[in-house]
Amino acid sequence: MAQAELTILGLESSCDETAAAVVRGGPPGPGAILSSIVASQDEAHAPYGGVVPEIAARAHVERMDEIVVRALDRAGLGLAEVDAIAATAGPGLIGGVLVGLMTAKALALAAGKPLIAVNHLEGHALTARLTDGLPLPYLLLLVSGGHCQLLAVEGPGRYRLLGGTIDDAAGEAFDKTAKLMGLGFPGGPAVERAALTGDPRRFALPRPLLDRPGFDFSFAGLKTAVRYALQRAGHVDETFKADLAASFQAAVVDILSARVKAALRWFAETYPGAARHAVVAGGVAANTAIRDALRAVAGSEGFTLTAPPLRLCGDNAAMIAWAGLEQFAAGMTSPLDVGGRARWPLA
Ligand code: KG4
Ligand code: ZN
């Protein structure tokens, strides 16, 4: 049943995007994104080929105040007109997490508004409700720079973990492969671009763990195979890079597809009365080849697949505001002395 409309300001600073957003609505969604400002730090980290925590934290400090003002301005609202303030409290780079969380605490105290500490992963997990009002429960593949997990989403704060990566996250595998191939940072979009013209069958790369049952993932061996292919080649031209990128991406697609297929069957058995919905979320969900493959797998098992629009795949504050909104609607708020957490599993 839809509840009264809530208006939530959300802040995100757990990795390398400084973001603030205002979202309005009520569970189950969809909600209205009144504003969503995302300032990427890609340029600051690119020379290092990865996110440098200290640089990220400083950049968040420099930008957060202005980004919050812009989010409120664009929404046409003052702080007095929001119902609560949500901020990512983890997991992530702790220096950055604290910048957003402390800013939210200060705003909450000054404006006399409730504070909601949000798990960043829950932001990704509930985005399909913000965009599509997806009913609960649903199966979630969460694929980002730091995570690769299969979860059943039962509600805000209620998750069942089926399995996750035993080494690298999917996005991490893309980033490391891009670095090995000299494709730049962030790696995911660069590998996807390079793969467009490549032959995915040229290199026989491994599909680690797929010979074993269960829902866990492994990508480290795949990355190592990419390194060996580069070392063996000596001279590497653009065609070689395109073929290797395409072969790598095809292996990731196969790994994700196989695990999701098994998980969909588990979901159908575990929640026999539930509608059959699956969601892919997180930065890697921006990848077209992965989205297309998962859509086909879902279809073959009688499931719908919801994938966020591209601007909501990567880190943003609209998803944090929405996750905060769902918690607030369920009566959950956080004390002003709530701490930030570098690690914070959903389940
Ligand atoms: O969710 P996200 O923005 O940040 C984390 O919370 O980790 O995910 C970032 C990750 C990075 O590893 C990035 O390379 C990957 O998502 N990514 C992609 C694509 N766009 C971003 N991976 C594959 N294909 C893409 N198009
Ligand atoms: Zn994320």
C-alpha cells in the first residue's frame, strides 16, 4: 500500500563521486528525483590508475557543501522542506564516508531533521523501486567496483545472501584488466568500448568456479589469464586489444549468466508465491553486453529483468535518498552519534 509522500535529501561520498540528491515519494515507488548532482573525481584519480583514498577524501571535503546547495536549489526546496536527511555510512573508503556522514549530521542537527544512515549497497539494491516501483521480494545481482553478490531482497534491511565473490569484484576485474591493457581509468567503460570491435572467441579465457555448484564467483584467475595473454603476445596492436577485451567481457558475461540462471531457479523455489522479478544493479550494470545477456537469461526462466538507467547504475545520491526514504517510511532513523563503517555487509 502506498504511503504518504516523503521528501528526502541524500548524500553520497563512499568512493570517488561526491553526490547529493532530493527524492520524493513513498514505498513501493516509483519515486520522483527532484534533483541529483554527481561530481565525478575521475580526472583526479586517472593519473594513478585507480581511486586514491586520501585524494578522494579531500575532494569530498572541498565539494560536498556546494553540491548539497546545488541539489536543494535544483529541487527548489529549502532544508526546512525535507522530511529527513540520509547519507551513506558505509561500506566504502572511510575518509570519504565520514565527509558525507558528518555533513548530514550537521545539517540534521541544524535543521532539526531526522538522520538516516544508509548502507551504500542498499542504495544500489533498492534503485529498482525508485525507478520502477518493483514489488518485493526480488532477486538481485549486485555488481560494482567493490562487490559481486547475489541476494534476495525482501525489504529495507532484509536481505538473504546466496553467494558472492571469493576474490575480486566484477568491476575490479574490469578495472584491473583495463590497467593491464593500458586502456585507462575507470576500466569498465574502457573495456566495454574496446570490446565493441573485438572477436570474443579469439582467446579461450577461463570461467573460474563454474564447474562447481553454488552461487559464488571468482574473477582473479580470469585477470591472471589476461596478463599471461599479454605477456605471451609481446607486440600488442589495437586488434589484439579489442579481441582480448571482447574475450574477457564474454567470460564475465558467461560467469554472471550461469550464476544468475541458477539463482533464478532457487528464487522461484524459495518464494513460490512471489512474482518473478530480477534486478541487476551497481556500476557494472551499465555494461550493455551484461545487461543484454542477463535479460535473455531472465526471460528464459520466466523472470523480468530490471536494470537502472545508466545514470543510476554508477554511484549517485538519488539511490541513497531513496534507500533512506524506505527506511524512514518503515520508522527507522539513526542517532546522531552513528558511526561510519568501512565494511558493512548487507547480509
Ligand atoms: O557502483 P560503482 O559506481 O562504485 C562502487 O560502489 O564500486 O561501480 C564502479 C565500478 C567500476 O569498477 C567500473 O569500472 C565499473 O563499475 N563499470 C563498468 C562499466 N561502467 C562502470 N564495468 C563494466 N562495464 C561498464 N560499462
Ligand atoms: Zn556503488
